[in-house]
Amino acid sequence: ADVFRRPPVFGEYTVDRLWQDEYISQRMLALHLDEDAELASRPHAFIERSAEWMKSRFQIGTNTVVFDYGCGPGLYTSRLSQMGAEVTGIDFAERSIRHASEYASKHGMEVTYVLDDYLTWETTRQADLITLIFCDLCPLSPERRKVLFSKFRSHLKPGGHILLDVCSLALFESKEEQAVCEPNLLEGFFSADDYFGFLNTFTYDSDHVSLDKYTIVERGGIRLFYNWLQYFGVDEL
């Protein structure tokens, strides 16, 4: 019965489990690096267009200081570095940071990568541009967002810019509740061994929040993963 339990909004937080699990983090990185996939990052052709728009919109060039929160494997940081920016990428996913660092070294890029939770990361430097891309704001509870915006305040130069990529209210209107159960849910994404997976999607209309709750039943026990998303309109932002 617990499989179908609707938790309170942002009542459980498990995003770190995805990146601390040896097998799942490998699958996540592969999705990031898949040029056409949209599950972990934008398709790479879209990223190229976005980076060019960012360059024009924020006049990115030599000596522009950029902090990319939740940089992942460096899909944006590497491109911004090639524009001449002084880029720092922060992420708590060791596998992704390692890939980003190796890629930068191989291609002669001077990018600073920090293995840390951006909610606790501290620096005395300030940036011209802070980015938080691929809806990374949306899984954060209001309390975590408050912490994040406090970081932004101290890490941003006067007159600097913040770029947020979020899920829209229009997308929330298309979200439907569902219950799915099948062997090796999501094509074996959660384990190299056989398991049975439940996906329960819940929507919270008054909060404009959705939850994809994954219950993974395997020989060694049960694991839970909660994928929260907050949806925003212009006024909320």
C-alpha cells in the first residue's frame, strides 16, 4: 500500500541518491552525453543554439566570470569557456565532474570544476553571470530555493545576471497522474540486476508541483526515488 502513498509536497528528497549510486550515475552520465536524449539534458543541437544566444544576450567574452550551478558533465561550461569566459562549474556528482575535468584537460580548456553541493558551496569570488540550467531550480523545495537565492545574492556582482531554465505552468497543465508497474522499469535504468519497478505520478494543483515516485523492488530490498518538479509562471519567477 505504501507504493501508492501520496507524500506531502517536497516531503521526501532523494536527488542525491541518483548520483551517489555507482550504476545509476553511470546511466545518468550516458544520458547527458547522448546528443539526442532529453531525459538528463537538452539535445546537443539545442545546447549549441542556447550557448550562442547566451553569448549574445549577456555579451560573454574574455574576462566574463560565469558560475554554472549544477554543471553536470560540462555541456555548457565547455562552450562558455570556448567563448573566452572564466567559468566555474559546481556539481555534487563525482562521475560528471570527473568527466567534465577530463574533457576540459583533453581540449586545453581552463575551466574550474568544483565537486560540491551548490547549496553549501562557498567562494569569495563574484560572477557576472550565474546559470542554473535544465530545470535544476524545479526539484528544490521553497526552503532550498531560499538558500540558493541567498548564495546568488552573495556570489553575483552588482549588475550581474542570473539565467534560470524552469518548467512552465503550461507544462504543468499537461501533467497527468498515473500508475505504472513493470519488470525492469525504464529499461533497467535503476539496476544491472532484475527488479520490479513502480512509477506513481502525483500532481499537487494548489502548489503547481508534480512528483514522479519510483519504488524499486529488488532481491536486496526496496529503494525509493522522488522526482519533484515545481512549475513556474513569469510572476512567480
